[in-house]
Amino acid sequence: MRENSIEYWIEEAKEVAGKIGVEPILPNKRIPRCKKQFDKMCDDDSRTLQPVQLFSQATMVVFDRILSEIKKGDNSATTLNSNFAFLNGTEILNMSNEELQKHRADL
């Protein structure tokens, strides 16, 4: 997902918005003014970013979250598979009684 450019994802979003009847525009937000001290700079980048840049940041955050959840789910599935693989019919038939006793005790 990260390999595609933001322009690709903007076109995808426009297409989906058109299908559901939403106007596909990225509105310019009002830039709030922050009171600055004479020796400080405003650290909030979102005040100076264009709508496309804000969309790009939000999209990458979502992509990162999706990827981390997929990895977490894959790790959980791998752990479950390794813990209960002995319940596979062909493996149980090929195990010795000692191995079955060990797996029974672990379970």
C-alpha cells in the first residue's frame, strides 16, 4: 500500500466517493492563529500543510496501523498453529505414546 503514490490513493478515494454520492474534494481548512512568544516558533505542522499533504499523512497512519494489525494477527496464528499442530490427524497417527503424553500434559 505504501508503494503507491498519494496521487493513486487520491484517485481511488475520488472513485469511492463518487460511488457513494459524496463530493470528492479536499477542502482548505482555516488555519488557526497561535499566539507566539517573541523567541518561540509554532511547532504545529498541520497549520501550514496543504489538504493533499494532510490526506497523505492520515493515509500513511492508517496504512501503518493496518500493516501492524496484520503482522500481529499473523504472529498469533503462527503461535496457535505451533501449539496445536499435533492435533492434525496425520501427525497424531505418526506420534509415539511418549510424544502424545507430553502434548497432553502441555495442553
